[in-house]
Amino acid sequence: MTSSTSYESKPLPFSGPLNGISEKTVLIHHDKLYVGYVNKMKEVGQKLKEMAASGIGLDAANQSYSDLRALRDGETFTANGVYLHEDYFSVLGGDGKAEGPLADAVVEKWGSLEKFITFFSATGMAMRGWIVLAWDARLGRLKIYGCDAHNQGGVWGAIPLLVLDVYEHAYFADFGSDRKSYISTFWKNLNWKAANERFELVKNLSIS
């Protein structure tokens, strides 16, 4: 069992250059930003562990400001920063060829692959941080969610399948302010096989 204090960063799940996204961008994104979130998640986890062991009293907790409030906020920000980046990297490195059960399910729900990609991409233009195609276990169906920050907009019970990072650090070095071209390039690098494997694991999960 892994704890937040012992969590280790995962290597990139692909090797070699991506189509249109530079190796420099990918390495800075992974080795600096993502690894930094892992380290901060561990740091926050350790401080919470020490606080719990010290027997913090209720008078030391305050919703306007307290050390515990700050740590709890930092905990969700760093943890989601880790997990969302891992899910983003996990579906890169492919050839963009849409096939398999997830692609079939997308066509069934949205009518065509093109309609789904357009709607997902438009959400990417509308949000400031992340776009997620998830399996929503409460609804029992696929759902697109968007969020502006790691710990804002996430839905409990929704398991990410396809994740797109639209923070500027993900594309600015290669595309400048042209987010639209970056999103188009994302689809060319999508690893549908990896996404299908996740979908197969979760598609029967249901929370009633």
C-alpha cells in the first residue's frame, strides 16, 4: 500500500518524440512540473501526518485561516496535480488512430467520433486547466468534465479516461498562444490503446 509520503513519480509511458510537441516541452512538463507536484504532495502528506500525531485540538483549526486548512487545501491541489498529469501522459505517445471499445462507446454516445472530438476540444478552449473524459460511476456513462484548477471542478465518482492539460505550460513553448493547434496536435498523439485499457477496467463500475 502506497501513502502520499512514499509516493514516487512515474516515468513517461512513451519514448521518443511526439508528433508536434517538442521533447523539451515534454521533459520540462514531466521532469520539472509533474515531479515537483509529487514532491510537494509528499511534503504536505508528511506535515499532515505529523500534525495528526501531535494531537491537534479543535481550537487550532479555523476555516478563515489555519495551518490545517492550508495543508488540506494544498493536499488536494498537489494530489490532483499528480494524478491528472499521470493520466495526461498515459494517453500520449500513440498514433491517434481511434479504435477499440472506448472509441465505439464515444461514437454511440455522441453520434460520431468527429462530434465528440469537436465537443471535447471546444471544452479545451473554454477551460483554463483540464478537460477530462471520464466514466461517471454515479451516472453509469461517459461524461466530459472541465476544470480551471487541479482541485476545482473535479467530480467524485468520475474516473478519468482521456485527460488533456490546457495550462499554458503544456503548449506555449511550441505553439505560443495558439491553443487550438495544440489541442489538434493532442489528438494526433493519442494512445487509444491505453485509454481502452482503462475503459475496460471501469466501464462496469456503478455507484447507486
